[in-house]
Amino acid sequence: MKKSKNSKLNLTDILVTIVVALVFGLVFRVLEPVYNVLQPLGLHLDALLYGIWFIAGPFAALLIRKPGVALLAEVAASMAEVLFGGSGGIINFYYGIVQGLFSEAIFAAWRYQKFTITVSVLSGVAAALGSFIIDLFYGYLADLAGWNLTLSIIFRLIGGALLGGAFSDVLVKALEKMGVTNLVRPVTKDDYDVLKK
Amino acid sequence: MVTLWTNTDRLFFKINPSFKFLISVSLFVVYLVVHNLNSMIWATVLFIVLFLLVNGFSGRFSFWIVLLTLIVSMFSAGAMILFGQGTHVLFHWYLIEITEEGLARGILIGLRTFIFSIIGMIMASTTLPVPFFYSLMQQLKVPVRYAYGCLAAFRMLPMMSEEFVHVRQAMVVRGMTRKKGVRALYDRTKRYALTMLAQSIRRAQRTAVAMEAKRFSMTETRTYYYEIGWSRYDLYFLALILCTVAFGFLLSNWMPLTPFTNVIDN
């Protein structure tokens, strides 16, 4: 029992996180053609879908509730994209690290005590902000026409909040009902209190 | 696993995977700071040649993959080409304003995406997963439980894609795929995600318990079935990449194709 209270990641946490990331990685690959078709319109409608790229981090953190999980999930998902030869190639790895760090930071700010929908939405938004840091260097964002840039930022933040944050909360709530989450979460004080009754 | 690799005996398969990975990752930084359109064009040409020479796919397949990637990469520059700021207007129609500067910048971004994709594909097409993760453990000292976790997860991929097909067939039988609209799309996505996630998490947890019972996560005094080391091929690889990069810059000095030597300030 002592071991499961430990916040260090064990093999179960790691394997579950990576597998979750791969499931989302499959979703990424399925969605990629849709995303690529929306891009040349230039109106940044693709940015709304962009949010699904941030989901692995908040979802894994909500699921396993341990430090470091959000980062690991995002990096694993991006590694999978590199190894499957997704478009963008090696750059996905950098996006993964930055987005993972940003969405991890939100959970860390609440000291890994709070896992509500608000925190997960914030985490999705943080990942979206992180992705802009790379885009700033990579895509010369500052040289776009003003209205166009604003559109892109707003769409991506909405996408991050809805698809990355809120949707992962919906999914985890549903998994809680199915009893799957009990397998992977660390034992909490509530669990011991139940035993005492 | 699907075998895309036709011939695993080629030069690039013998390079130390960690070394290949580190070089690919650092090439990213090199081309991130290039703002000269000429250098980008020449680098693109040279990396296409390199990819066609060393990749592990069959000839026709690698040609199509280059072409497709080029088209998709150009899509990613769409916004910059159509709405980029600049003074020399080439074309104007309602909100769309194509300027010379925006076009040059857009093409640069497109080519940059393309180069990163090509480097990624050189890596992906010549690296087998098992040596890659063994090399991560041995050369880069990645903790054993992470590397074996990744390997186990990769072996679950075929099962996941099989499940994906099953879920889709179940939906077709029940007529769910015929429903249209945003609400139906949301329901469908949720159903896909939930079924796949629940199955995968349960399976991963079972596997991990079994692996821990067999001491897969043990760190001290461990031996490896595969020993990944260094060879002269690593030197060849380094020389080849350095030549490619250097020639890209030299050629852009000798034969500049466009007047845009710095796309940021003009």
C-alpha cells in the first residue's frame, strides 16, 4: 500500500500513459487529412481542430493524477507521429515537448491536488499558448496581416479549451463511470476512509 | 507490424539510432534560423536527393511520398501566402492580398516544413523500433521502464487498429454512420474514443502488472539481449549530413535563384 501512495511513476503509469497517447496518435493521423484540407483557405478554420493535438496531456493527467504524466503523454504522442512519418516530421517532437511542459505547468500550479474541468480547460489553453511560441519562430506569425493573426489566435485558444480541455474531462468522467480509472489512479485518503466504515 | 521496409541492409540502417535521432533533432535548429530563401531552395533539393538515395522504401513509393509531402507542406504556408504583409502587391481580391514579400515568406515556410518532413522520413524509414529503444536505453540512458513501456505500447498498435475497425463495423451495422450533423459527429467521436481508450487502458494495466512481475522495470545489474554500439557508419553518416548542409549554403552563395536573401526585413 505504501508504494501506491508514492507519486513516482511506475511501469503501469508509464505504459498506460503511452498507450493513451498512441490512441490519440491514431486519432491525430486520422484527422490529419481534414486538417490539411482546411489549411490552404488561410482563414485558420484548421486552428479550431488544432485543439485535438493538445488532448493527450490534460487527459492523461486527469486519468492518472500524478506529476509528469501530462508531459510524458504529449512527448509520447509526438514521438509516435515522428516514427510514423507524419507530415511536419521532426518538428512535432519539439511541439510535443513545449505543449507538454505548458499543460503540465497548470496541473503543477494546483500542486496536483485539483483535477476539475476548470483546471483541464486551463491546461488545454496553456498548451495552445505553448504552441504559439514555436510558431512565432517557425511561421513568422508577426508578419501576418493583423486581423488574420487575431483570428488564428482566437480559434486556436477556443480549440484548445474545448477539444483539449473540456473534451478530455468529458472522456475521463465517462471512464470513471465505467470503472476504468480505478485501475490506474493512486490510492487516496478517501479510499482508506471507505475501509474504516 | 506492417513492414514497409523492403531492404534493411542499407547504410542508414546500420547507424546508431540515438545518434541519428540527435542529428535529426539538431538539424531542426539549423534550419529554424535560416531566413534566406535561396539557402532553403538548395537545401530542399539536396535533401530530396539524399532521401531518394538512402531511404528504405521502394523507388516508386519514395517518389510519390516526396511529391505528396511537398504538396501538403505548401498547404501549411497558405495563410502566409494569401494574407502576408508586404509592400509589393501582386494580386488583390477582397481580403486576399498576395504580396511579393508574403509569397517569399510563405514559400520559405513551406519548404522548411518540407525539409523537416523529409528529415523525419529519412529517420522513420531507416529506423527499426526495437534497436531504436534499445539504443535509447544504452546510449542516452533513458530509464529502462520508459523504453520497455514504449516497446510494449508499440506492440499493441495492431490490436488497437483492429479494434478501431471493429468499432466502425459495429457502428455501420447499427446505422450510426448515416446520421449527419455536428451532434452526430460529436457522439461518434466520443464513442470511438471511449471504447478504444477503455480497452487500451485495461490491456495496458494488465500487461504492465505482468511485466513488473517479470522484473522488466529492474534497473540495477541488468543485461540486454541486443547490444547497440558505435561503428564507422556513424562517421560516414555525420560526414554525409555535414556535406549536405554545407553544400546547401555554398550553392546558395554561388547560384542564388531569387533576390530574397532575408525574408524578414525587406
